[in-house]
Amino acid sequence: MDELEEIKKRKLEELKNAQLGQMQQQVQEEEQLKQQLQQLEATVKQAFTKEALERYGNLKTAFPDRAVQLLVILAQAIQSQQMTKIDDNTLKDLLKKLSPEKKDIKIKRV
């Protein structure tokens, strides 16, 4: 019985260590993602006009996932030298293209 308990304890310890290792790896990956996003944001923010920067800030607060999509698109456009300055109207147009089409729902009563 004593030997069985020892094996159980050892296995439990191994599982705890494996889980801890996975959690640490996940935290590292999240940190790397945050750093990459910060670098992208710093690059893109330099091209924004004041109004566009304000709109981006509002978007980032309300829809963080859409803001990340927009950052990636703008960073690619800047790196390929398709855009140098991003004004508010350009940002609006891009956001319209990113947002999904809304379907009109009409209810008819019979």
C-alpha cells in the first residue's frame, strides 16, 4: 500500500509540473503577441492623422479584435508603401470594408 501511495504522489507531481510548464509557455506566447502588437501599433500610429488616431482609439476600446485586424492591414499597406498618411476618411473606408454586411430582417404579419 505504501508503495502505491508513493507512485500516486509521484504521478501527481509529474502532472503538476507538466501543467505548470504549459502555463508558463502560454504566458510567454501571450507576451510575445503583446509585444508584436505594440510594435505594429507604434508603426501604424506614426502614419495616422489626429482624427484617425482618435477614431482608432475609439475602435480599440469598443472592438479590440477589429482594431487588431485593422492594424495588420494598415501595417502591410505601409510596408508595401501603398499608404504613407492615413486620414479619417481612409480609416472609415477600411472599417466599412472590414465590417460584415448587415442583413435586413423584415417581419410580415399575416
